Amino acid sequence: MKILVVVAIVTGMLLWYALQGREWLKSKSWATGFFAFIEPIEIALFKKSETILFARLKVVVGLSLTVLTTLGSIDLTPLMPFVPDQYEGWVRVAFNFLPMIISVVGVLDEKLRNSVSKPLELVALPDKVAAENPKVAEAVAMADSTKVEAVAVVVAAKSA
């Protein structure tokens, strides 16, 4: 039970950090020392991306729950009287697979974050608007080429 409390507290702290804490701390001048210390760790663990941090948090929570479920630390017996007998097996299977599903969702989130790099405003733009407005089409193309150039410069700088 103590480990669940620790997992819940750490999860809550990471959620706060990912959703608003990092941005809030960045706005404070007294936190510059913290970010000087934590930045290399952030880069190594989640590429300074709150989205990847949240995805990896799902993976860790799912794996932790999988281990706890497998070890029998999470007990379903108080809930089972409310489940009809014919569905009891399915409920146990679903409950046992739920942590693994959380982990898989985290892995998929991270994969999507690594493959999608356009701003939401460009992704949500209807194709019809870009096709009808040459300025919009030019701006979208410029954003794509700028992104490619920026990534190439960063990769070259890392390898040098």
C-alpha cells in the first residue's frame, strides 16, 4: 500500500511539472539554477518535451501497476461481489491487462510526438483553405522547409 502512495505522489508531481509546473518555473528568475542543473537530465530522459514526459509517465505507471497486479498487491476481491458470475473471468482478465494497455498508450503517445512536428494550427488547417489561398500555402511550405533546415543545423551541430 505504501508503494501505491509513493507512486501516486510521484505521478502527481510529474503531472504538475509536465502540465504547468515547468512553464511556471521557467517564468521565475530564482529557478534558473534549477534549470541549469536539471536541463541535461531533462534532455536525457524526455528531450525537454512535456508530451514525451507525460507519455513516459504513462509507461512507468503502467509497468508499475503490471508488477503490482502480478505480485498480487492489488486485490480485486472487494469488487468481485458486484460483478455477475458469468463476467467475472473477463473482468479479471481486463483488470490484469489494463496496466499493460496504459503502457502501450504511453509508447504510442511518444511515437506520435516524435513523428509529428507541425504546430497544431497548421495541422488543423483544412486542405481547402491552403489550396484556395496561395499565401497560406506558401506559409505552410515555408514552415515545413524552415523546420527541415533547423533540424539539419541542429543535427550538424550535435555531430560536430
